[in-house]
Amino acid sequence: REMGRRERLLRAELRRAGEQLESFKTQVMQVCSPSAAGSTGKSITEEQVIEKVRQICDENQQSHEREKCLQEELSSRLMKEKEVSANIEVLKNSLRELQ
């Protein structure tokens, strides 16, 4: 009898865990792609969730790389601007001395 009770408890926990997993997958897909989740009424597969998360990670990585490139470009332009400003100051001082 005790074994039967434990088995029922385990089955109930397993069913509850499955429901939680399905709910989690739906939530992830709603956040990642609201139009793809919940609207069709079909169950979302783990592969779909994993693929969407991978896609978001890839997009995130690309954004970081683009940000790094833009930061480097900005830094380069600022250095050039400082150099030009310094050259302008030298030119102004030279013009003043000539006058």
C-alpha cells in the first residue's frame, strides 16, 4: 500500500513538473516571439525553445560585436578630432606670432 501511495505521489509530481515545463516553454516563446507562442494552440517543442534562445544569443553576440566596432570607431574619431584641434591651436599660435 505504501509503495502504491509513493507511486501515485511520484506520478502527480511528474505530471506537475511536465505542466510547469510546458508553461515555462510557452512563457519563453511568448517573450522571444509573441506571435509564435500561444496563438496557434499547439504545444511548443523544446527544440523550438532552444532554437529561439540560440537565435537570441546569436543576435546578442552580433550586437555586442557591432557595439565594440562602433566604440572603436568613435574612439578613433575622437583621437583624430583632438589631433585636429591641437593642430588648429598650433596654427592659431603661429598666426598670432606672425602678426
